[in-house]
Amino acid sequence: VIEEVKRRMELYEGETLSITVTRHSLGAALALLVGDELSTCASHVPPIAVFSFGGPRVGNRGFANRINKNKVKVLRIVNNQDVITRVPDVLCHINKNTHVSCVIYWYAEDAIKRLRD
């Protein structure tokens, strides 16, 4: 994807360009990663927008900060009844020794287990 976008940027050099990446479900997560990668692939990258439909969560706070710093615009569209859009869900506890422990809930696996029970 990166090489093709670079090729097109060279082909249309001098024109006003923008890049839009969109996908659904797992592809939505990959679209966000592609948007991030595109934002750093060249010295002068056109504006990048990612439209994410029904995808799992991607990255941590540092990743979100990098996306914002690189001016990648993201519209994440979710259905609040769709468990995939809440994966992974992280619950963190900080103990008195400032150690952080996190539990990751994978809703899809939990749903399958409930169906089996």
C-alpha cells in the first residue's frame, strides 16, 4: 500500500491530493495502521483520513497521540451492541507499589464460551 501511494503521489505531484483509507471489522483496524504508516512515509504527505467501520480498538494512548500529532483524521463508526468494537477491553489496577496490572477481556471468546455453556 505504501509503495503504491508513494507512486501515486509522484504521478500527481503538483496537484491537490488527499488520502482516504476505509475498511470494515479487522480491515478497519488495519486501515488505522495504514493511515499511521502513510503519515510518515514521505516528507510531504497529503492530508490523511481513516473511516473505520465496526473494527476493534487499535493502539494505546501513545499511538493515539502519534496519530493526532501526524494529523491523521479518524472517524471510528461503531454499533454499541457489537462486541468486536469493544475488543480488547482493558481493566487496569494500580497497587500501592505503583505497579500496574491489566486484565484484557476478549468479548468474542467470552461470548463463545457462554454459548457453549
